[in-house]
Amino acid sequence: MIAEISAGLLAPRAATSPKYLYDALGSRLFEAICELPEYYPTRTEAAILAQYGAEIARAVGAGATLIDLGAGNCAKAASLFPLLHPAQYVAVDICYDFLRESLGRLQQRFPHIEMSGLGLDFSSRLELPGTVRADQRLFFYPGSSIGNFAPEQAIAFLRRLRANVCDDGALLIGIDLVKDSATLDAAYDDALGVTAAFNLNLLRHLNQLIGADFDVRQWRHRGFYDAAAQRVEMHLEARTDVEVRWPAGARRFACGERIHTEDSYKYTREGFVGLLGQAGFSAARTWTDPAQWFAVIHARA
Ligand code: AVJ
């Protein structure tokens, strides 16, 4: 991990993986982002799940082995429990501490559902323990988190999901749809500066992970939509000439130079259905909001 982060920081165009945005504080800041008026994905997806929950549950069927990827506070999956009646709930998140707290509360609310938590970086490998039931596996990947992968990586990731389910398996996935730039720019550079704090917190996390000496005050947040690339980019930009040191390296950043911290790809429905097909899934059904800002797709193995 130290080698991966070092290499990213030393690359001509410095970059870090978005997974490092999520330490305990980063996970809480992301929760706060989800409450922002500008950040439409969470509430739009929640509205779709609320409006079409019964239809979705009928498509999925009861008794599933629900595997929640990037479960975080587990709220989205929990909202489906009363309709979906999963036989088993497996919450996976890179930040296990945060997950454990959420899961403890959830188990009290739903004592009859078998639950377990997995602290796992599922973006690099996906090994499910033997305790996860093999039948009727339903991967739940909400929030358009798949947008963090470039399309080619997304296909590879979806293929890995496909390889982890039997023929009765499926995927329920949330996709952020292509829309006007102003809406996207505002969603990733909000007025309160919560997204800025979320992005800048990465530097504190890096200090802790690799022993670097980033000074948060020397950096500013950038978040904007690139329509040609169909993605939002987040960067941290040096406010001044900066020198950063850590045990495995050192680097100078000129004023204005950036560290690329996240991509968030947007899709058309047709574009994403194409990706699913390439990964060996057949797109069964799509649900969307009236403005067509977000889509929930149920794809069968
Ligand atoms: C958690 C990856 C879906 O891309 O919208 C929110 C992360 N970054 N604001 C997204 C994020 C900045 C989010 N995902």
C-alpha cells in the first residue's frame, strides 16, 4: 500500500486511489455530502428505491444472499430489507471500523436476518469467505460507486462479480446518468465546502498512512465535469509551491500543480447496459427518476 501510494504521488501527473478518501472521518464527510442539496445522487437513488421498491423486490425475489459492496452506514440496504427479505446480509466496506458500528445497530433492528461484515478492499480482489451462502447471490452496488472505475476497469470488476455468482445470481446497481455540466459541477463543488473537506481530508489520511507531512492549508479542492470524458474529476491543487516528504520519498509541487484524487464516470442507460453485456450480465430492468438523473438497474447472471 505504501509503495502504491508513493508511486502515485511521484508520477508525473500525481494521482491517488479514491479508496483513500475513506478513513473514519472521510466516511463521515461522505455521509454529510449525501445530505447536501447539490449532491443529488443519494436522494435520487433513495427516491427510486422507495418508489419502485416493491417492483424491485419482485424482480429480485425473496431469500437472497444480499452482498452490499461499499456498505458504509448500511442505510440503503436496510431500506430494502422490509421488501426484499434477504436470507443473509453481507456488508463489505474498506473501512471496517465504520462498518462494524453500523452493522451492530442494524442487527438489533433486524434480529432475524443473518448478518456479517467484511473489511475488504473489493476493488482489488473479491474473496468471499465460505460463510457467505452461494445460492441466490445478489450483489448490491448502489450510489454509482462503479463510477470510480474507468469503463474498462468497470467491465473487469463486473466480470469478477459475475464470476462470484451462480446462474441464479444477480446485480442491483445504481448508475449516475449523464446530465448538464452545471448540475454536476455543483454536486462536486458544493457551496458549504463539504466536498472540499472530504477531498482535503485525503491529505490527513495520507499523512497517517505513509507518514507524509502534507499541510492541508497549502491545498485547495477542485471538482468539475469533463463532458468529453463523461466524468467528474476531483483534484487537490497546490495553493503555493509545496514540498512534501515521507519516509519512502519526497516531491515538490509547483503552485497550481495537482494531485488527481478521484474520477466519477457518468453513463447513459444504453452505455451502461452495453458494459453489463460485456461482463456477462443481461440487463433485466431499469428504474429511473422523472428527470432521468439516476438509474437503478437489475441485471441477471
Ligand atoms: C461514492 C464514488 C459514488 O463519485 O459521487 C462524492 C464519491 N466524491 N463527492 C461519487 C464522491 C465526491 C461518490 N461515490
